[in-house]
Amino acid sequence: MLQVAKLLAGGRGLAPVLLKRAATVELDWDVRQKSRFDCTDSQGRHLGVFLPRGTVVRGGDVLVAEDGSLVQVIAAPQPVLVITHCSQHGTPFDLTRAAYHLGNRHVAIELKPDHLKIEPDHVLAEMLRNMHLIVKETQAAFEPEGGAYGGHGAHGGHSHAGHSHDGHDHH
């Protein structure tokens, strides 16, 4: 088993040619939110991944194996609920309300400008339909939003140390 203990968020700093040559591994959200797991890459190598506790692996991240080889992570398609607003019975603001109610239930949510994605849950699906939203089950990659205080999020984190937020009250 080849051990992996390093992750490069989004493959940051790697030349495109290195990423093109890298092995890949498709992982669903259930696996990618764990810091320790086993998997098999596209070259058939068995990997034992041992990342720092609390590390979340995102699609596009690159795992660095103990031998220096690179393995690019692909977010595997999985069952998800896609939530959109109903133009006949509501407005796009209904998605904001839905995100608020799902967040109050600590549900992992992927936020997009025109839809939300969550893992399948028939109780939540019914709640959302009762809010006049359209809920469809499909197979798609799932990249839920990271916590406000966590590591890099679904859209790649950035530091606030190098720029100011004039006009924002942070106290």
C-alpha cells in the first residue's frame, strides 16, 4: 500500500503538464470528508490516505504519495437532490430561504447561483417542495460549501491577510 500524507489544494503550484500525467482517483463526498481512507487510483495502486484530522478533500485537489507521485482527485458522481425555484409559484429568493432552513438543520449544501444541491433526504425534499421549490434527484458531483471557519472551501479559499475590507465592521 502506497501511503499519502500530503494534499495540494486545487493542485496549487503544480505545472499543468504534471497534472496531465498524474493518476486520478474518483471519490464521493462521503469519502472525501474523511481524513483517513483507502482507495485505488487509475493506475491500480492501493493508496492509504492519512491526512491531518479535519482535512476535507475536494475535486481538483492533488494527493502526494510517499514516493512523490501525484494523484488528482475527481469528485465522483453520486445521488443528489437539485433544488431550483419555481418561476410559476415563486422567485429566485426562495433558494435563499431554502439555504437558510437547510443551514439551520446543519445540512451540507452545495450553493450555485441558480440551484442548491444536497444529499438525498425524503423529509427535506418534502419540506422544500412545500416551500414551492422544484426538487429533482440526479447523479452529479457533490461539493458542499465549507464552513466559514474551515479550510479551503468548494470554491477555493483565499486569505484575507493581504487585503483590507474597508467599510466592514469585523467586531
